[in-house]
Amino acid sequence: MIPIVEQDVVRVVIDWLKESSNIIILTGPELSLESGIPDFADSKFNPNIREFRENPAVREAYWQKIGKLYPVLSQAEPNSAHKAVAELEIICNVDYIFTGSTDGLQQKSGSSSVVELLGSILWVTCPNCGKDYSLEQINTQLQDGKKIPACEECNNDLLKPPISFPGQPLPHWELREAWMKLNNCDLFFIIGAYLDDSPLSSLQTIAAESGSKIAIVNERQSEADNYADAVIYGKPTMVISHIVSQIKKDIKAS
Ligand SMILES: [Zn+2]
């Protein structure tokens, strides 16, 4: 249940979702954290890119960590928050879902217009010959006893997922796309993402400058809340599911 004090804010956000004609949703890693999936784009999770390239021990430590997490990641299913976001796309005027998650669970939930702003953990590229590998193929190498996975074509062992490690620039095309779309939206709905110290903090600023309404659903408070028009505190799995079922009830009753 949503606490009574939050009910009014929830109602306001529901009305905005129903009335808005160009909604942009931003989902963050908190959605997947509720299912035990870590944030693979977290700067604390990833090594510095220079150390990764220069020091085999750093690469080995990174891949051992990924190998340990692979069983959880490969069996993960979208939770009720991912599914509710996918439903919002159908019942409201959602233009795009931008995500700071890299685990692919939002796409797996059935969402069609998802743009990954921080890359993906599900595939890996060889920086030398450009060959792509699924994380499953990389995991097979790790299970076969390889400490650092290598390219089967050219034997390069600097393979990495297309996620920006500390010291690397963010994916430029995707961020530009987000900036452009945010200039034309009338509701920016942030779910399970803390933008204070995030590389995505510019998104909220752009939405605010364009005059769009900003609504946030997060479990904890953060600085960014001060620049939002409405903030609902609660677990995304609980809050978004509630919002979707309420909108569906409203649609049925109208
Ligand atoms: Zn290669």
C-alpha cells in the first residue's frame, strides 16, 4: 500500500500521465537492484579504463566478478516495476524509455522504445577486430578456466562491454538523442534513478529548462528531488504497479 500522505501526490502524477502527450521515462538501476541485479555501469563497480588496459590483474579481477554474477544475470526476469513501465508505454503517450540500466531487463519486459544511455552488459566487443560476443560466450570461456577472455579471431584480451568505465566518455549518440527528445516532452518521469552524482544529471536540467513537468519515483530522498514537480517515495516495484493499475481502472470507468 502507498502511505496515505503520498496518495495526493500519486493522484497528481497519475493525472499528469493520463493528460500528457509526450512523455519521456527514465528508468535507473534501482529497478533491477530490487531483483538482486547490481548496477554494472556504477563507477565503483568498474575499474579505471587505463588500469583495465594496462594491468592484466585488473582485467582478471573484473572478469572473475562478472563470471560470479553471470548465473544471477542470465536467469533474471523483469520484475513488476519493469513490467509496469512496459504497460505505461501502452496505456499512456510515452515517446521513449531511456534507461541507465545495462542489464536488458526493461527490453525483456516487452518495452519497445528503450534507449540504453550507459551501454549494455549483455555483449562484449573486441577493440582490435571489432568482433562482438554475447556475454554467454564470454562466460563459457571463463567457465573453461580462462582467467581473461580473449577474442577468438585475433586473440586480443582487451575485450570489454560497451559500458563507459571511469576515464572513458559516455555514449555520445544516445545522450544527444535524450537531450533532443527532452526538449519536446511535457512530462519527464524518472523511476528508480538517483541523478545527483550520476552522469545522467544533465537530463533533469534539460527537462526543467524546456518547461516539462518532472516527476520522480525513488525509495530515498536526493538533491535532485528539489528540482522536481512531484516526488513519490517508495519502492518502484510497488509504486509503478499501483499507478498502472489505477490508470487502467480510470480508463475502464471512463
Ligand atoms: Zn578480435
